[in-house]
Amino acid sequence: MSSPADDRKRSLRAAMLARRDALPPEQRARAAQALAALAERITVQPGEVVAGFMPIRSEIDPRPLMLRLAAAGARLALPVIGERDAPLIFRLWTEHAPLVAGPFGILQPTEAAALCEPDIVLVPLAAFDRSGHRIGYGGGYYDRTLRALRTRRTPRALGVAFAMQEVETIPASRHDALLDAVLTEAGLIETGTNDPRS
């Protein structure tokens, strides 16, 4: 049985995704380039792994940002969806490496790509607030993944979104994994959990 918070999340998710879907292509392209310019705000040590994602639907495109971080010395990775209720796994990826369609049609590395654990996770979302809460797509993949990673290491979770996806307050649930910051075309928003530049 769903909780009132879950019902509010579903309603907010639908509204925000409809607004995001309505953004014109030229605005999306400008936003992706503005996002890439924020790479200098993220300290990446040589060899650190940054896990991005291949954009689907109307998500902001994180690839220009990912390539800028790779130029600064990061190794890139992409998520791979396994079992429905399991955390994501990550495989290393380079710009021209082959990808295959995984669940939901999301492009992901082949099994030949090495497994890894990210130091920085770029997290897609439907909506976010400045306290670090996000609404995803309802599958709980990133919440499970961040909780699992944080039992072994201290990865930085950076939400990636259009500025128009910000809301005043996300209905919080106990299982939500907080973001350390959010990157939008308007700038970097620190949530007060951790400083992504540290």
C-alpha cells in the first residue's frame, strides 16, 4: 500500500516530466554545454571513476560534461541494470566504446568492459530540492545503489538536471539516498551534505 508521500511523489514526477518534455531542442543543447562548463567546479583526481549515464527520454545530456571530466583525468563509467531489486553495477566506458541496449532500452557497456566502483556518480532525476532530495523514475535503482556504495566507500552523488526541475520541497521517504550537490545549466547547487569540490 502506498504512503501519502509516495502518492505526492508520483504526482510531482508526472508534472515535472511533462514540463521537461516540453523544453525545445535548442534549449536542451545550450543546457548540455552549460553543464559541461561546470566541470571545473568538480575536483577529479587522476584515475578517479566518474559514473555518468546515457540520456533517455528528455533528460539533460551529461555526455559533454563527462568528456570534459575525462579530459581532466577521470575514468568514465556507465551503469548496468541487473536484477530488478538489486543495485546498479558499473562498467568502465570510453567515448567510442561499443554499447548495447539493456533493460528499458538504456544503452550500457558490454560485458567485456571492466567492472568498477565510482568515486563520483552523476544521478539522473525527475525533480530535486536544495536539501538533496530527488525524485527518480520510481524504480529505486539509484537509492539502492548509493546506499550500497556508501557502505563501502564515500562516493559523491551529483544530481544532473535542468534548472526548471527544482522544486521547493520533495516529499521525503526513509529510504531516499541524498544527493551531495546538483548540477544544472544555471550552476552548481550545494545541498549541505558534502562539498563536491573537497
